Amino acid sequence: MPEIFLHRKQKIAVALVMALAFLCSVSQLSAQEHFFRKQAAGRLLALAQKIDFSTDIREFQKQLQYRPNPDIRDNNGATPLWLASAAGRNDVVQLLLDHGAGPDIPTNDGATPLWIATVGGHIGVVRVLMGAGAAVDKAAENGTTPLWLASWNGVVDFARMYLEAGADPNAREKKNRSTPLWCASVNGHDRIVSLLLESGAEVNIVTADRTSPLLMAASGGHLKTVRLLLERGADAGFRTAENTTPLWIAAARGYDEVVKELIAAGADPDVRDRKFGSSPVWMAAQNGHLEVVRALVESGVSLETEARGFTVIEIAEEQGHGEIVNLLTIDD
């Protein structure tokens, strides 16, 4: 065999050996890198699980230099980003996002980082997540969205940001089918009510247990909210399954200014509930709400209503409300 041919075979063999050695080396490095990244991911999650405002951000930076999976999840489905969002650490949230963390990864019950930041009132975190394109309408398993939460808690800045980002003002939670407007009305959060109405919130939505925003606002005595809702076309004559109305419940609870507003809006002052047949004036007389009784009498309500075996005057006497008895007697 020619000598030149032998030299070529030797060179090829050496090249193959070197290539195999290189591949083995790369494989070993890859396995080592995978091991270190996995270890770092575990340490990253452990750090996040204990995070508070005293936690040094450099501890996170130290683990992230190994390029771990930033979206590692604990048994509840929480990622480091979710945990940092819950703790109000917008600096750590930004760091994790910069290293590829997903802004919308939810926990096992569907709560996203934006959802939990809203619960905690962490405006810095909310701004960072919104800047990263977090999904504003992603609901938790119970159907509550960040806007629903902001409306319930009365956080105007959150509500405004979410609405400007296109949040659905009519999104309903699952249990009672309530909306952000219903939540804001329950608690008398007037500025949020106004924002929601301007953004297309349905004013006469009805929940699963047959309540409306106006009914809830009236039941809490929230006069400004009642006015806002009526101005936008809320049904002053709305009736529950028990045949009670916003006026009926406001009278029963003693909110005289709300009662006057509803009367002016055309609410029926003589409506009677289905269970006992009690009218607004009967309820106000029973509960000792003098100014409500006065407003209803001035509107021309009937005092002949009887419920539970008592007329309006009789129930006032029975409960010892002398001023109301005097008012009704004089009027009579």
C-alpha cells in the first residue's frame, strides 16, 4: 500500500478521535450546565418563596447568572415572578422579566401576577407588569379580573389603568355573576363608578341572586353613587325576587336623602315586599327613621298598608317611636 495513502488514513483517524473527544467534552459541559441551571432554578424559587422588602436583589442576580428557568413553579403553581409580585417587589419583578419570565403565568387557581399585585395594592408592580404587556382581562378560576378587584377595593389608579388598557367593564365573576360596576356600587366608590360608566359598563346588570348596582348603592346609602347610576339610566323601579326595590331597602335602612332621590326618579313609594306585604313607609316606621317617614308622607304614600298585623301607625307605636306616631297623627 502506498505510503501516502497510509498517512491519509492516519490523519483521518486522528481527526475522528479528536472530533469524538470534542463531542464528549461538549456533552459533559452541556450536562454540567443543565445541572447548574436546574440547581439555580431551585434556589431562585426558594429565594422567591421567602421574599420580603429586606431581601437583597443581588441574591436573585446571583442565581440568574446561571440562566435558570425563570418560570419554575412551586406546588401551588406560583412562579418567582408571581411571588415577587405578591410581595410588592417591583425591582425583582422587573429583573425576572428582563431574564425572560412570563408575565401571565397563573397559579393553580388561575391567579396571575397582575391579579395578585392588584389584591396587594402594589402599584409599582402593576405598572411594571402592564409595561411588560400583562393580560389585563385574565381572570382567576373564580372569574374575578384585576378590574373587578380594583373596583371592589376602590383603587382608582388601578381601575383607570386597566380600563385604558382595554379591560372589559362588564366581565362577570362566576359565583354571583357580579361585574366591576356592581362591586363599586356596593362600596360607594363613586370615582370608579363614573369611570366604569364612561367606559361602557352596563348600568342595569342583574346578578344571579337578582340584585342590581342601584339596589346595592341604595342599600349602602351611597347617595352620590345612586345619582350617578340614575343619571345613566338605572332602573329606579328594579325589583328583587322578594319584590323589594332600591327605595324599599333605602327606607328600611334610614337613608332619607337616597329615598328622596329615588322618589324624584319615579320609584314607586307604595311597593310591598312579597313575604310580609310591608311598604317602604311601614319599614321606616318600624325602624324609627323619622326623616324617611316624613319624605314618604310628603310624597303621598298610603298609610293604610298593613303588614304582620300592624298598620304603619300601629307598628310605630308598638316599637315606641313617638315622634313618628306624632307625625303620622298630625298628618292624618
